[in-house]
Amino acid sequence: MAQEGKKKKNFFKEVRAELKKVIWPTPKQLANGTVAVITIVLITALIVFVLDLCFDMINSYGINNLKERVESSQKVVDNPAHGEEGHVHDENENVDTEVPIDEGTGAETPTDESPEAE
């Protein structure tokens, strides 16, 4: 235990000796350094803020606008008043299919594609 106490004492003596070797800044140097650091941080924050605004505008006016155009072009609906024939079928939309009819009975013949085949 005595040896451990000696090590601690020597450690603190060495720390004190090293701190005496340090050249401490004057108050004027400290103020100049502080102002320089704060200025650089504010300039960097301003640059990041401006870039964030630019990317947000690009996103809202560019990518989202393009997305809306693509979605609206996929939602073409039949409009007989204007003579438009284009229609995009949705996966969930019922699509007319031909069902073969048995000539002898006049009844529909189930196929693999029709719901009656289940």
C-alpha cells in the first residue's frame, strides 16, 4: 500500500511539472480563438441550412412533381364526351373475358380462367 501511495504522489508531481511547461494563452488570444471557432461554426451551419433548403426545393418541385405526373398519367379514364378511348386497367378491376358456350345446352362452359372452374 505504501508503494501505491508513492506512485500517486509521483504522478501528481509529474502532472504539476508538465502543467508548468504549458504556455497558456493570453486573454486576448483566448478571445480571438473563441471568436474564430464560433464564426466557423456559424458559417458551416449557414452553408448546411442553404443546402438543405435547396435540396428540399428540388425534392418538392422536381421529384414530387415528376411522381405526380407519372401517377396521373397512369390514371387515364375513359371519357366518352371527349372521345378518348384510352383506359388503364387496375389489377383489382374486373376485366371482360369471353366464356365459351356449349352449343348443345346453351350453358357456359367453365374454363381454367373463369371463376366457375373452382
